Amino acid sequence: MSNLAINGGKKVFEVPANIPSWPPVYEDTADEIREIYLSHAWSFYGKKEVEFNNEFAKYTGANCCAMMANGTVTLEVAMQALGIGPGDEVIVPAYTWIATGEAVVVVGATPVIVDIDPATFCIDPAKIEEAITAKTKAIIPVHLYGSMADMDKIMAIAKKHNLFVIEDCAHAHGGEWNGKHVGTIGDVGSFSFQQSKTVASGEGGACITNDEALGEKMGRISHIGYQYAAKQGQASTPPPIGLICHNYRITEFQALILLSQLRNLRRDTETRAASAEFLREKLNAIDGITVQEKGRCATLQGYYMLGVRIDSDRLKEGITRAEFAQAVNAEDAPVSTGWGNLMNRQKLWSVPESMYRIESCAVAERLATKELITIPLQWLMCTREELAKLAEAFAKVAAEYIR
Ligand SMILES: Cc1ncc(COP(=O)(O)O)c(C=O)c1O
């Protein structure tokens, strides 16, 4: 007789977990937003934008930071500033949000989609090397959910083949690889501050770099050609001819919200990392379940989610990953199943087959379509008792659905 909640049994969470609402809000920030509103100074290299650029550069240890409208245009601007365009190929992982690949198409280059590592779910360095051609110009590793791509191996490949590396850090704020903040190891680090992200302002993004000339270019591209920290209507020098610029500006409201979150980022990253370790131990102890591994050299892991793999070979006849997740949800333990497919098979992907190349991606396909369950960020702010119950919900479902 099944005692799963989905079959009418008692829920593991008789009282729902106190999962915090996301993004976080602070009363003092609400007051400061009012001040900005009343000041009439809402945009254009305002005080808060410049302050966030300085603070985020300091936090990450980068030389420059350029805030922008979102974490898709940051990828585009990074590629444009590096001179990537038509005729070039850019290697991207098969399991990521479509923006990683579509940004490559927007700048006129060709995304080359390669497989991921089965343990970290991030791009597999061996597959990168196999996909390199004379046209390859760059690699975009994505530090996915709660892990990090192997930056040492990727940088060695990039050096050997003279390639640029743009780290897609949309999921990895606060993460450190061998003590270095993600985004500072490659040529550019691209961040998203979209509202589900670890650091969130509704919409928003930033590029960081250690190369000041590159930082200056990225600032100009995203500010329709203006030099850094310019006042509106006061361009001192023009952008170089051929550097096609755009308006991807962020507003003062967003910069203020991000500054308020940056103050707590280290503390919150450490809290989430400790919660993830607690869950990792409990979930890895369940037969048929393995938690996404941390980055090989993670000295501090920044979590956006915790990825969990349900071994599809071990699921009982007729049981799917979706049903497993639904059964966990029915215990009042909300979890999700990720994007559900490879980047080029997600519903919103609109790039014709002639405009990208995909290598064999069996690892990503199995994970994305049959095995991945994601535990959202907010869980990692819950108490140990709640996390223990979340693991209990997985164990309870596994006892019935895994053989
Ligand atoms: C891996 C990855 N890269 C880039 C982006 C794009 O960020 P944005 O939504 O801010 O444009 C996202 C957004 O979810 C993402 O998950």
C-alpha cells in the first residue's frame, strides 16, 4: 500500500516549509527607492550605477564592471567587444538557457553545441577540444545552477588554441574557483540579475573583466558610444569607428536594489553553500539519487539551484522523472525539472538548423529529458529541520519509485 501523499497518504510537510519569497526585499531599500524617484535622476551613469560598478568589481576582484539591461545583452556585448562576429564559431554547452546560444547568433557567429560533464552538468572540456575548428574564436562555459565549469582545463584549451573565454555566470554569483571569483578567470564574466537569480533586480546584468580596454569598450557598446561615467549629452571622445554601439542601460532603481543585495552576498552564499552540503549528504545516501557535483576547485560555491539526478535506469517500470518530481511536490516539497531539454530543443529556441552546429550530446540529453530535478535557491535559505524533511520527501518517493 502506497503511503505517498500523491496517493492520499500523509504529507512529509504537515506544516509547509517557511520558504522565503524571492527576490528578498528590505524596508530601508524601499525608502531609498522613493528617494531616487523623487530625485528625478533615474538613469544614465547615475550615482548608483557607478557605485554598483565599483562595488561589484571590488567584490569579484575584477578591474572593471559594466552594468547592463540583462544577462543576454551582456553576452552579446562581450562577444562584440572581443570582435566576434560572422564567420566565427563559439562553443557553448548543450544544457543551458537558450540565451547562451542565441546571443552568439545575434552577433552573427555560429554556436557550436557540445556535451556536458555527467558529474557537474557543466560543459565537458574534452568535448570542447573535439569541436574546435579553424573558425573557433571563443568558448562560453556556463557555471550551471550550483556548479562550475572546469576553468583550469578550459583556460588551458583556450591558451593552446588562442581562443577567448566568456564565463556565463548567470547562476554563479558569489562563487569562487581556487579563491578567484567566477567571471575573473576568463576574458569576461557575464552576470544576470533577472528576478529569479541569486542577485536580482527584476532585470539586469553586468560584464566584468580585468582588461581595462575591453571594459571601456563594453561600457561604450552598452551606452550608445559614450565614454565611461559620461553625463548625458556630454560625449568627450567618440567610440572608435566600427564599434557599433547600442543602448543597453540599466536604471538607478535596479542598481540600488543590487547594491542592497551585494551587502549580504557573502553571508548568504555561505549559508546556501552550507545548506547544499547538508542536503548533498542526505540525498546522496538515497539509492538511485546523486547530487550535482560542485566545481572541482570550488573554494566557495555560489548556488542558484541544487541539481539532483534520478538514475532513469533505476526508476520502476512506467515511472518517469516528471512523476517522481510530482510525487515530491505532493509531499509539499516544491521542486522542479529544469528546462526539460537541450538548448536547441527548448520551446523558445528559434534558430534555424543551418545557423548552428550540434555535436553528439548524449549526456546532456539523458540528464535534461529524463533525470534532472532541481531544488530552487530559496530552499537553501531554510532551516536544517526543513532541509532534513525535504530529503525525507525524496527518500519516501525513492522508496516507492526506485528499484
Ligand atoms: C545560463 C544563463 N545565461 C544567460 C541568461 C540570460 O539572462 P537574462 O534573463 O538576464 O537575459 C540566463 C537567464 O536565465 C541563464 O540562465
